[in-house]
Amino acid sequence: MEDHAELLKHLANKIISAHHLIERLKLLRNVEGVDKLTRKIQQEIRFLEKVQNNGNVKKEHLQSTNLIHLDAIINYILNYIFSYKQVTHLLKSFKYQHIRLAIDIVCNNGASWIKVIARNAKALTLISLGNGEYGQKSIIDQADSFLKCATHNPFMYQAPKIIFYFAQGIEIPLATQLESMGVVVQGQRMLPPVTNVTTPPVYAFLLEVTEELLKPNWSNKKLSRTETEEEITSGSYDVLSKVEMNSSQVNLLNLDVSTLLAYVSNMTNGYAYFIYREPLLTQQAEYERVQPVKPILDQLFKGKDLIVCRTAYDNFKDIIDIIGGVKETERAEELLKRVQVVDDSLTGRIMENLAVGGKIKDRSKKVFAIGENLKSITVTANEGFVRAARMQGIDCMVFLHQPRSLSEVKEGYAKHIGLL
């Protein structure tokens, strides 16, 4: 009876701790995936509360709960990551070889993947030596999967750094083996206990360590009018521009049609003080007065080589011919003198794997494909394509900015509101 009461007490403490985890997660409320993590904790709470209400609590209920792992993830973020802004995603899935791999923490826009391991060091070693349950993957197997998946999902055209954090520590031989594979190991390192069991040769060699090893290692067709309007209005209308990568790392920029239009639009060149007949244009003008787009693009273009694919070039010229004003046409001619036109690419991951439909248009595929194939950053306001491609398992290297439509011709029917 006393043991049962003690288990109930521990169970109640687990539930309280789980609620505290949800409160702590509020610090990360702007991180993508925090809602998923919150739901997982709430699911564990509901299970434990059901056990509590039934009164049939067992030791296994406390040991098997996934809260241990979820708690370790949150503790890692709050205690070991210098700035929460470095956290890009939580519990994000990546595809490779027809399987999905869940990454606990994605940092630095995607440059680092972190797996948090909450099992004790001894169990990890035993499993890696083949002493786990049938079909149970060792930490070595998991590391191999992470490394392979990273090569299939590059960030800035390089495989993300793989970091394994061991919340309850890791024995030195296993840590050394992981590091030899290319995994960054974090967490307390410890020597394995001395036993009479014969040590495998590789472990016997690795056990010849010094005290130094005990230190943690942190270490192409004409556009219809409908297509034209769709091309220039797709994208995000957030007040602030959204940057999904560090553009300073790549010197080649691939300009999308939406970017070319935004750059030459009258709206972004001092003519944003209008109320148009078209609500969308009026909204864009409001955003432009708060957050001008052209200074952002000018800063981005500085010191960079600019390219456009043949499809983007032709589409841009067609749009200018259809709805461009005199000043916008002049700016377009000047801008096109600064860019290099490259042939479309019909090969590569985007062209071969992305299914056309919804926000995925064939011409957009050609624009984004040339960016990936030439290892450049695609500058675009077409957030719809970026999101749809991500849903199909393809992350594009992009700089996202707010969309701006051509507006000079529309000014003749607009109301000028003057400087505010």
C-alpha cells in the first residue's frame, strides 16, 4: 500500500511537471513546431491523468512516458542554446529514401540538426553492442540515418551538422565511435564500468583514453492576364520581410519574376501614397510605406552576381509590355542590364520530383530549379511555391520578400493621399 501511495505521488508530480513544461514552451511560441511539441505533452498528460483517475498506477507508467524525452528537448533549448532565435523548427520531419526522419531541434535556419537522447549511458552502450530488443535501433544506426538524411536535405547546398546531445551522459567509447562517423557529441562523458565480461576489440582499443577525453566536447509561353496577376500577387503580406537564410554565404542570386517586378514597380520607387481601385494594391502600398522593399533588395544585391533564367526573363518582359508604365519600363531596361540570362534547366530535384498543381506551376519550377542547379539563392516573393514545395519534401534556398505589383498605370485611377 505504501509503494502504491508513493507511485501515485510520483505520478502527480509528473503531471505537474508536464504542465510546467507547457508554460516554459511559451518562451518559444514563435518557433515552428512548438504547437506540435505542446500537443505531445498534452497527450502524455491526458494519459497520466487517466491512470491517476483509475488508481491503477504502475512503475512502468512512470518509466515509459515520453515526457522524459520531451523534457530533455526543452531543457536543452533553454539551457544550452545561446539565443532562442537560433531555433528554427521543433520536431521537423525530413524525407529520404521513402522514409521520414524526425529532428528534435533544427537550428540556424537549417544548418544544424540536433537529436536529444534521454536514455541512460549504460543502456545506450548495451544496445549498440547488440544487447537490445529485437529490431531495436542502436544510437549508431540512428546516427547513420541522420547523416544520410542530411546529405539528401542540404542547407545552403551543404549537409546540416548533426549534433547528438545525451541528457544522461554517454560512455566514452560510444562517443568516440559517433565522432568518427562525423557526429558532434554533446553531454557528459564517462568511462564504462569495469566488468568481467570480455570487451569487444574495438571497445578495448577505445578504452585506452586519458583524462582529457573526459572533458565535454561542445563544441515559355506568353502569359494570359490571369497568369500575370497570379504571378505578381503571390506571396506573403506580412508587415515585416522574411529571410529564410543567411544571404551573405552565397554570392550568386537567382531573381524570380516577382522580384524583378517588385524592384521596378512605381510603388517601390517613391509612389506608394495612393489608394487604388484594387484593394490588393492598396494593401501593398500600405505595407510599402511601413517596410519599403527596394532598400532591402538593394542591400541584398550589393556585391552579388545576379542571374535570371530564360523563362523568368521572357515572362518579366511580357508583363512589362502588358501592364508596365513608362517609368517602370525604363527601370526594367536598366535592371536587365545588370543581370545575366541563363538557359532553363530541365533536370534536377525540383524539375524531376515536384508535381505540378496548386501553387506549383511549371514556369515557377523552372525559375527555382535554375537556382538550385547553379547553387544560388533564389530571391522571390512567391511564398506559396516555397511552402508547397516544402510540403512535397523539397526545401528551396530562398530569400523571401514582400510582393509588390506594377502600379504606374493604375495611378491614373487612384486617389493620391499625400505624404503622411
